[in-house]
Amino acid sequence: MLNPKKFLKAASLSAMLATTLVSGSASAEETIKVGILHSLSGTMAISETTLKDAMLMLIEDQNAKGGLLGKKLEPVVVDPASDWPLFAEKAKELLAVHKVDAVFGNWTSVSRKSVLPVFEELNGILFYPVQYEGEESQRNVFYTGAAPNQQAIPAVDYLLENEEVERWVLAGTDYVYPRTTNKILAAYLKAKGVADEDIMINYTPFGHSDWQTIVSDIKAFGSAGKKTAVVSTINGDANVPFYKELGNQGISAEDIPVVAFSVGEEELAGLDTEPLVGHLAAWNYFQSVETEANYEFIAKWKDFTKDINRVTNDPMEAHYIGFNMWVKAVEKAGSTEVDSVIDALVGVSVPNLSGGYSTMMPNHHITKPVLIGEIQADGQFEIVDQTDGLVAGDAWSDYLPDSAKLISDWRAPLSCGNYNVETKSCGGDS
Amino acid sequence: MYSKLLQLVASALLVVVALSFQSAHAEPAPQQLVNALATGKLKQKPAQIEALAATKNPAIIPVLQALIEGELFYLKNDGQVVIAPQSGPMIDAATGKPLSGLNKSSLKKIKANNKVRRIARAAIAKLTLQSPVLAERQAAVEALFKAAKPESLSLLLEAQKNETDPQLQTRLAQAIALISLQDKAATAKAQQAAIAQLRSLGGQQALALLQAFTARDDIAPQEKEAATRAVEAIEKSMALWGIGQNVWYGLSLGSVLLLAAIGLAITFGVMGIINMAHGEMVMLGAYTTFVVQEVIRSSFPGVFEYSLAIALPLAFLVAGSVGFAMERGIIRFLYGRPLETLLATWGVSLVLQQAVRSIFGPTNKQVGNPEWMSGAYELGGLMLTANRLWILAFALLVFALLLVVLRRTRFGLQMRAVTQNRRMAASMGIRTPWVDAFTFALGSGIAGIAGVALSQIANVSPNLGQTYIIDSFMVVVFGGVGNLWGTLVGAMTLGVANKFLEPYAGAVLAKILTLVFIILFIQKRPRGLFAQKGRAVEA
């Protein structure tokens, strides 16, 4: 287990930590550095640039309020260019060279997986703002996006209760998030008594554009006399031709509704929404949420970007929550020292934009409400359903046999991200 | 001042509400039920709509219609329900009288979800089933056909008696058949009629119902046998139509491949230039379409239906002139050095992508479909979507035009002469450098007009070209370098093969299998399907 390379890194890390500690307490003129690790070029730039801007706005806002612990916050922006190995290098740069106190970043799961060892070795703090497939809990990472039980499962529940859906198409792009989510959903549906022949699972390559066969399969699957819905984990660009083909083949949202987990305000902006109207999306936040906090946030955002057409979306709210949690935890700990902030973060509670308070759980996931929205012609969502209370993020899904027995609790004395309740040991089932 | 007026109107409205409340005691007018729509949660809406529908009062149709369209609101202060269309005056939902002096900010939208809209549509259908307007009756029958609920059976039977339109008559009979087959109380005669009706209707929905029917144990053996035979007949015809449908999907995928590859068949196939920037020519064509539509939207909204026709020559010119500049500026210095050409054109492709990204931004651009390119035609068991149909026709047209240019024009003759024997052509007085430049421009221009067509089915983004470049090379190499017919046959073969594999192997594996097949095929026949023969090959 102990390899020399790792040992060396650990040694250099502790040396570095000592220096940051010393310099941190040395003078009050110094700033507190916040790292922003979002792609500003390449394929993910479309989504991630917005999050960088959102972070800059939040930091500017905090500085206007007098900064943190009497110091100004200083953003450090790096560009990992949608290149997964580069994410690890840039994370290292942020932690080792710039010595930032917290990092807000990443979008895709593969980029998060590539920075995990860096944050572990250099003992940093990462706030990850995007909905993901779960099955992970790491000491240095705080997951402010939705786990599957905060997005996928409530969406399926909505369809079960409100649309009385009996047949299910789970359609996704062929990579880790859709595959894991669909595995959880299939297990969940079977637990709800849905028969095997009433579930159709379909995967397509990235950027798939010829949906004729699949849409006609869905249509055939859906005309068996039972109400059918599509749960879509289709990613990015492939969505538009998919919805277009649905429209062309005469399938409306009233016939076969599609509920998507990757289609938000940002993705709909500037698109021909005609074929999408009435289809659904599940998120923890919509721009159309009617609260004072949200109105204020939207106004600030439009002001900051100097563009009245800019929209807000769910991962932005996740950063809003995450940033405020970090600020509060630093105030609580009285320093930016990583270990005490990590301990202080658990239990911190801050207002979210949908009118409630989100709390950081011991498993480093947060509590959020789940909203179901219908796509409108203007690219906004009309909220048609909302969970009664807040839903706590579950790192390890209860619907997969391997992960059902795992729990995560980073508080002492357990301090474990994958504690196996059957074998009573930390380290999962391996 | 204004608020005072508002108050006055509001109080006047209150009086109206109160008055109608009184009359409600005598006869349940929908006023009360209409206003109930403003109360309660989404989950209560279905019951509220059912209650409205139970009044059988045609006055509720516009109310439900507005609910479906998202134009139904209520006053925040007293909960009165109003219809506020996107344009035009607001109306009192219950009385249908126009309202004035109301501000949109004093209204709150009454939400509906898919289920509520479905129920509202069915409620409207029940009321309009006997409407004197044919279109309304058609919509009503379709809605009830889709829902196929036992409670609408008596309504449908009644409508069938009075229906005069023969087409609608059959549709009604089919809807009745769908319902009576699920009806436990149906007579043997009704069941037989329903089975016969569904057998002629065919399709997945009828099949599922018949299968469920044969599984029932309370039916006579005679009906069971008839239903089993009907199931077999439908399955057989569906299998046949399924093959036809796959061929169609294959041809339409093939036509997209053909469009993407046809320009490359000139630049790579005829001229032998490994042109990595080919995809970006397609992208330029698509962005030209976007710009044309933007200009039309802002300045001449009347001609939107012709936007594609206007974009075609412009896209040809834009992509063609970029191609021309590329040949004159870069490629002509690199003839005979394929590796350098590959790298140089790849560089150009990156420059073009980034240029478009800087000018138009990294996000997808919205290119609208004209009316005539939306929707679908049904041909027996086949479903032909309009945009695919047009693209297939367009691809074949472009192909035919290109063939004519190559075979029948002076330019085509010179082009073939230059590519077959450059020195001989030069000595006959052909200015070979200019022929090269125009040939490359032609290939690029054709890629540009392909972009116009592809903008209708793909995302218009800076990455558009990258999605098609591999496919294009695949088609040209498979079909045989230097042969236009090869490109046509290659594109169609790959399209159909891919679509026949997809239902069995899935989209991901089908694509991989196609690639493996091409690799093996090229091993066996390195020159592709239609290899060029003769001395020209050696040159």
C-alpha cells in the first residue's frame, strides 16, 4: 500500500501545509484565495463558463460585504480546457502553487474522478456543483449537486403518481452517469413492481443525431395500451435532434412525456423550444422559482453579466449554496485551515434560492428540495411539482445491492466515506 | 388614479360573482365550477375538470381550451378566473364577456400539467363529438381514440349513428372497436366486429389489445380463434412493414451521409486532396442558413418559408469562396505531399472553427424548420417524416446536378482531363492551376449546400463539421475514390446496413460493427466498391 511516490507527496504536503498555516496567520493584509476550476475552452466551455462567472459574482458580492475574517477574497481562475488529465494538473497548480483555501469546480464525473487523488494527497477542499450518479463520498469533496435520490428518483415518483406511468424507457448517452443512474432506476422500478418487459433501456453514442429508429421503437413500446414515459439521461447536443424527431413522428408530451436530467435553462437558451414544450425536467432549482431570494439573485446575475437575457440554472444555485456554506464554515472555524473547515462544514445550514435552508450532511452531500418543471415556449420551466420537504443526498444508493449496505459519515469517530454496515469495516466491500 | 379604477372594476366584478352565485342555486351554472379551477393544487384539477364536463355546457370549451394553452388566469385578489390570450382582450372565463382595465400583473396563471391537459382534451372531445364543424369532430374522435376509455363508448356509438363523413365513420368504428374489446360486458357480436375492425386497423395498439384479449379466459373459443388469427395477420404485416421502415431509415441516413460526403468525393475523390477542413465547409453552409434566417426574421418575416431556398446559393458562394481561397493560398503549394496537406487542412479546420466560435459564440444556434419540412406522412405502416423525405430528395438532386456538371459541361470535361493526365491537359491549352482552384471551390461549395440541409436535422454549432468528417471519409473510401456513383452506393449501403443492425445491436454497437466491416472490406478491396481502372489510376 505504501508506495514511495505517495509517501514523498505526503511529506511534501505536510511541509506545504505548515507553510500555509504560518503565512495564513502571519498578516491580515493577505487575501484568502478561492480556486475556480472550470473549463473555459473546449466542449464543456458552454456549460462551465457560466459557473466561473457565477463564482466571480459570489466572490465580488462577499467582498462588498467586507470579505471573510477581515480579509478580501481573491479568485484564482484556471482553465482545464475540457481535458480530463489537465483537470488534475490544474487542481495541483491551484493547491500547490496558488495555495488556495477552497476550490469550486468540475462538471463531468470523469473530470471529478481525475482530481480526487489530487485533493486527497494535497488535502484541499472541492465543491462539486453538478448532479451526478452518486456512489462516491470523499473526505475532501462536498457534493452540492443532486445525488440520484435528489433528482432521478423523485422524477420517477412524479411520473408514477401524476402521470400514472406503467411502462418506462430509460434512454441515455453511453457513459458512466447514465449507466449508473439507469441501474439505480431500474432497480427502483422493479422494487415498485414494474415488470421487466415494461422497462426498455437504450444507450446511444455521444452526439447521436439519427434518432429515427430509437424514436420509432419508443413509439411502438408506448402503444401497448399502457401509459409510457421516457426518462432521459441523454447528454448535451444529442437532445435537440431527439426532441425534434419525437415531434416529427407525432409524439407529444401528452402522449409520451420525456423527463430529462441534463436539460436546464442554459441548454434551452437560444434553442427552438417548439418541439420540447410540455416535456419535463427534474432539478433542485429553476429560474422560475418564486422567492424574494431568487428574484434578487437573478437581478444580480443579469447586472453582473450586463446581459438581460442571461438565465440562471441549477448548478449555479449549487455554487451559491456551496460558497455560502464554505463562508459560514470558515467563520465558524475562525480560520481557513483545511481540516478544521472540513469538520466545521458538516451541519452548516444556509438559505437556498427556493425558500428553504440547505444543510451539509455528514456524508458531504446536502439537503435540497426537488422540483419538477415543464418546459415552456420561452425556454423557462413551469414548476408542476415540488417535494414536501427537503431531500437529503444519499451517497450510496439503497437500490443497488452492493451499495445499499454502505454508509458515509465523515464525523469522528467513524470518519469513513464507505463504511460497510455488514462487515462493520471502512473500505466498502473490497 | 389607476389603482382606484382597478378597485372599482374589481368590486364590480365581485358583484357579478355574487349575483351569479345567487342564480347558481336555481340551476348549477358553470361560474362556480369555473372559479373552482383557481383553487386547490394540481392534483385536484382532474376532479374539477370532470365536474365542469359533467355540466355538458358548451360554454366551458373555451375555458378548457385556455387551460390547455396556458392562457387561463385568476385574479390575485378575488380568485375570479379569466382568459388572457397572448394577444387580444381578456375575457371573463365564465360569462365570455370581455374585461377591460385589468393588468397582467394582477393575474396569476392556473397551472396545468400533461395529465390535466389530457383530461381537458378528452372533456372537450366529449362535448364536440357532435359538433357541426368537421375539423372539431375529427379532433374529438382522435382524442377519444387515443384515450380509448370505456366511459366514452356510449358517446361514440351515438356519434357513429349521426356521422356522415365516411373517413370519420371508419375512425369512429375503430375507436369503438378499441373500447369494446376491453369491455367485459360486450356481446359476442360486438367482439367479432371489433376483432375484424382491429385486424384491418393493424399497428401496435391494436396488436396489444388483441393479445390481451386472447389471454382472457371469459371469451368463447370462436372469438379467441378469430383474435389469434388477427394477431398473426397483424404481426406478419408489421414484420413486413418493419423491413420497409428500416429500409427507409437506412436510405434517409444514407442521404445524410451522401450529402456530407458528396463534396469530399470531389476534393478527395477526384483531386486526391486529403481535406480535413471539409466538415467546416458543411458548418459554414449551416451558419449561412442561420444568418439568412436571422436577417429574414428581423427584416422580412414574410419570406421565412423560402429561407432555405435563399440560403442555398449563398451557402454555395460562401463555402465555395473559402474553398477557393484555401486552394490558392495553401493547398496549391502542397500538391503531391499528402501528409503536409492533411496537417495544413486540419489547421485550417481549427482556425475556421475558432473563428466561428468567436463570431457567433460557442453555443448552438437556432435554425428554424419551415412549415413544409415539419411533420410526417403515413404510407400504410410506414412513417415518413417530412424533413427526411426532403433531404433524401435534395441529396439525390445534388448528386444528379453534380453528375451533369462533370459529364456534360466544358468545365467538367476540363476537370476530368486535368485529373486524369495533367501534362497532356496542359499541353492542350487547359489552364490547369485554375481548373484545380475551381474544382476545389466546387467541392467546397457543394459541402456548403449540404450544410443548409443538415442544419435542419443537426445542431448548428462550431463542432458541426467534426461530427461528419469521419463519416464522409468512410463513405468516399468505401465507395471507391474518384467515383461519384461509388459515393452514392456507398452512402446508401452504409446507411441501410447501419439501420438494420441498430434494432439488434443497439446504436453504439451498430456504429462499431459498421466501422469493423469497412476495415475488413478495405483489406479485401483497397480501392473500394467501384475501383477506378485504367491508366488514370497510376497517375
